[in-house]
Amino acid sequence: MKEAHNVNERITAPEVRLVGDNIITGIYSLSEALAIAAAQELDLVEISTAGDLPVCKVMDYAKFKYLQKRRHKEIKSNAQKIVVKQIRFGPNTSDHDFDFKLKHAINFLETGAKVKVCVRFIGRQIMFKERGELILLRFSQELEAYGKVEQLPKLEAKKMMSLTIAPLVTKK
């Protein structure tokens, strides 16, 4: 596995700009910089290669990697995970079923989940694609106050038509 930074003997530049705690900042030869790092029982780490001279810092590299890994893990755990809930209809769905599923969709959007609404056609029902589109458009109009349409209705293969709705305000 390749290291992200050049450390100690892996640094190839003959002269480096040295920074760090308890160090006089300046330009040193590589051997002098390594000696300063060794005297403090720390590592010489190449931070930046941009510019005329590479910038090196005297630090404990193992501790630096550990803290970086911990920070990355914390950022990853704080990232919001997107949940997608799916609601299915048939082209002949009654008003009562529509209202029942609409209440579920409102609940999902209020909790911060996305809603994927599908109309499933079985057998010869594919002849009624217009009914499926009407159901999806009516559903999206009913949910305008709770979410915005992210993906317009589209026919996926010959069996399903879908629409995606994202919540207006996501809660953590």
C-alpha cells in the first residue's frame, strides 16, 4: 500500500522548507532536517511538493495517520443516509386505496425519506398506460406541499411506470 505522504528517507529533494512545533522555520538540507526530526524522536513528513522547495513538517506520523482516520470515520458517520420507500399501485386502484397510500407517502416524506411511486402493469393492463400516468400525476400533485418531484414518470420496461419524490425539508 502506497503512503499518502513521503516520510523520512522517502523524501528525495536535496533541500526542504522545514515547519513544525519547537522548530525554527527555514530552509534546511535534507540531512539536517532528518537530524532535527531524529533529535526530537519524530518523523519528517513531506506535506506539500508545490513550489520551489517541498514543505516538510516534523511530527509523529503514526499519530497523524490515526487522527486523520478517526476524522474521516466521524465525517462518514455524520453523513446523512438517504432512505427510499416504495409505493406500488395498479392501473385500476380505487380512491380509498389511493388515499391510504397517500397518507403513507406523506408520513415517509415528513420523516425525511424519498418516495418512489410505481404503477405496475400485469399482462394486458399495459394497454392502460394513460391511467398509470394519471395516477402518478395526481399523486405528485397531492404531495406538492410535502415534497418535490425529482424524477418525472417514466416507463421502465413493459411492466412498471415510476416517479420519484424527495422531501422538501429533510430531518436528521
